[in-house]
Amino acid sequence: MKYLLPTLLLFTAASASAADEQQTQASYINHLCSVVVKQPEASADYYLQKIKEMSMRGESASALNKDEFDQEIAEEVVNSWQSLSPEQRQQAKSTDACQQLMASEFQQAD
């Protein structure tokens, strides 16, 4: 019984962390898609910079709990986009189509 509470707390923290990661991933996909519609063939560094800029713009200057930019997740998102075939990239002509395509790519990876 004395191990139940720490185990439960650890499980709860792990679940919250996974949910935060998925939310961050979705946010970065949204940012990427808004950029790739205009610049479908830019460099990975360009996409990473734009995702970072857009993420920081969404933060209030007075926010107490500011989210840290997660470089690793951003790189996963960009690498996923760049690994798409030219035909798949053609399908992503709108932000919505891009978001759907990228979300399905990440679901397949899980």
C-alpha cells in the first residue's frame, strides 16, 4: 500500500507529460503548416526558426508559466515534413490539408 501512492503519482506525471508532448507537437505542426503553404521547399533551419518565432509570439510577456521551446519535438515535426514524398507535399496545398497529413504521419509513427 505504501508504494501505491508514489506509483500513482509517477503514472499521473507520465500521462501529463505525454499529453503535453502531444499538445506541443500539434502546436508545432500548426506553425509548420502555416509556413510550408507559403514556402514548401525551404530549409530545415528556416522551418525550425519560424516554428520557434511563432511559438514565442504566442506567449504573453506577463505569463508566469512560460512554455519552453522544445527543439527536439520541433525537429521531429520538420524532419517528418521533409521526409514526405513530393506527391504528399503536393497534397498539402492548404494549411488544413497539411495539418491532416502531418497528423496522420505522426499517428502512423506511434
